Amino acid sequence: MNPDVQAKFDNYPKDARRQLETVRKLILAIAAENKLGYVEETLKWGEASYSAKGGTAIRIDWKPKDPDIIKVFFHCQTNLIETFKEIYRDEFEYEGSRAIVIPLSANIEQVPLAHCIGLALQYHNLKNLPLLGV
């Protein structure tokens, strides 16, 4: 793990850190499964950020003002959230055109977050397809 990201994670409450680490592992696993190559892990705007060649950045964070949730952020100038709202209307709560809201109590493995992450990691290859080729 990038040392800056590790330091950020170390400062989260236990339940938030656990959920964020699960999302991080999911991002890395999806990139490996799809043979997307190196995933850059950095801090951007104080949030853990992940990107692979051919994709758009995914950021994840927890904030004290919303202590029961984490957010998975996607670039707001893409049509990712719009697509997710179309195909996963009832599975998630959304924050505008930029984030999926995940409760700390959610079982990430039982929601379609993996599919959303896969679309983001391959976004530039899919962006011209209707509904990103879904």
C-alpha cells in the first residue's frame, strides 16, 4: 500500500477502515482479473485514489460528518454515475453525479459495486458505447 494512503487509512475509525480496505482490495482484484496492468494508488484531494491505464480514477473516503457511510467517487464529467443509476437504480444511494454511498454495515460482496468499479477502470475503452456496453 502507498505509505500516504496507509497513513490516511490508519486514521479512520475501525469500521470505516475495514470497509475502505475491502473496496481497495476489490479495485485491485478487478484490475488483476481484467489484466488492466498497474494500478496507481495515490492521495488526491486527501482521498485514496486508484487508476489504471484506460480507465478513470476512483477515489474512496470516509468523513466524520457522515460517520455511518463511505463514498466511492467517480469523475463527475463521465457518464459513470448516470449509467449506474440506470442499471442499479435501487441497489445504491448516490451523491449527485460523483459518488456511490455505501453504508458501513453493507456487505460489499453482495452489492454490484464490483461491476461499477470494473466499468470505471475500463472507462476510456467503453465511454462511447451505449450504457458503457452493459
